Amino acid sequence: MKVLHLDTNHPLLLEQFAQLGFENHEDYSSSKEEVEQKIHEFDGVIIRSRFTIDQQFLDKASNLKFIGRVGAGLENIDVEYAKHKEVFLASAPEGNRNAVGEHTLGMLLSLMNHMGKANREVKKGKWDREGNRGVELDGKTVGIVGYGNMGKAFAKKLRGFDVEVICYDIVGGVGDENARQVGIMEFQQKSDVISLHVPQTELTVGMVNSEFINGFHKPFWLLNTARGKCVVTKDLVIGLKSGKVLGAGLDVLEYEKKSFENMFIQKPKAFKYLRKAKNVLLTPHVAGWTVESKEKLAQTIVDKVKARFC
């Protein structure tokens, strides 16, 4: 099979596909239109988030048998149309779930203990112990929205803490020994921390808005290592200003480009607030972006394609 690699990934993808007898082709610079002119020649495509694989692309990919998306989500692929065309879709949430779990926990502990603020102050010669007095995670209730690969990984990281972990998911029966599944009313009543681990879908875009935030009984910390468009940033800022949101750890932002690779050009007023807020921690969509996850993501794609076609 001929496979077109559209994004650079761990070299094991090329190596192991070659060992399987696949013919690798690399194109990391052509425009989408240029790729569409030759995509009919290929049986497989490997992509991260360089561009959207839509109906037009799939129609031109007349011989396509599989798409390997080296990442967790499939929002940059027209999943339903791909299935209609009988194209096998392989994503790799198993590959970076541990990295996401660790990053989320790191963000939470940093927020609760003012580590980012304290670090900046000490480097400027300011020694303010009382102003950086932290809050312990012990005794808190951590609420996880979306209990799939990522949510489960975060819950597993919390096992060493004296916390109650609850989860909310539109799919029933997903709770396990690390998190008890609850309804939305109990979730909103008990949560001290809310961590998002949902895919980007019609149901989750704009999910965290003023109505969502104000529905919680207690002020809470918000963590988002899922997708930026799940949070309405201007509503989050209102929550931060009112004290309803005690702090926010955001690895993803509403304004990100679809490729996730570059900083957005426009800088809305709400983002300017986030940049200056002492109780907001920002990272550039790297929660699942570790040395180890790069290899595991690639290996997961190889294993899934091999299981299907070899």
C-alpha cells in the first residue's frame, strides 16, 4: 500500500510501515489543493492537524483505505463521510493519555499553590510568603467531565491524594474504581475542581459558558486540557472576575487555529485578561506533547493499521 505522510511524526511510523511492505511518501509542505490533485494515488494518509480532511478531499481520495490521525481527536476529519466511503479511521488517544493526565495534575497543583505567580515574583526579587499561601487538594472533590481515555488517566493520577473523584459523561456506565459516575446535579453540587476531557463535538463546543459556570454550588478551579472551543472565554473571564472560578489552567484556547500549530493572530479582549491574570495558567496545547507520547502515538497508529490490514 502507498501511504502519504502529511505531518512529521516519530520515525518509527516510516520504519515500521516499510517493514510491513508499505510504500512511504512524505509531503510536509504542499497546499491542501496540491495534495488533493494526487491523493487518488494513495491507500493511506497519516496526518496530525495540518488541514481538514473534508468531503471534497475524501471524494478525490478514490483509493483511500485508511486515515491515521496521530493524536486523540478526529474533529479535523469528516468522520461520517469517511465511514460512508468505508475509510478506516485510526486515532491514538491511548498514546498520549498518560501525558495528559500528568499535565493536568501539574496544572492543578501549580494553580492551588500559586507556583507560577511565586516563580515570577521571586525572579523579580519579591519575597512574598503570605501572598503565596497555597490551598491543599486534600479533602476536595474533583469532577471530571468526559470519562474516556484522558479522563480515566487523570483520575488514575489522583489515586495518591485524599480526594473524592466523580465523573460526568453522556455515556452511562463508564465509572470505575478511580471515579464514581454521577448525574449533573450531584456533579454541580459537589465539585471543587472541574477538569474537561471531552472531544470537540456539536455538544461540547461552547459547553462551559456562564450558565454552566453559575450552575455550580461552590467556587471551583477549572482545568481544560481537551479542546479550546469547549470554553467560552469571555464567560470564563466573567467567572474569574466574580470569584466563581477560583483559577483556570488552560492548555487549549478557544482562539486556536485548526492546525493547533501556530499562535492565533487576533488577540481578543478576553485573552488579554487571561494573560495578565495571576490565577490563570496557560500552556500552548502541549498536555499530550511529551517525548514519550510522541513515540506512543506513532506506535498506536502502526498497531491499529497493522491489525486491520495485515
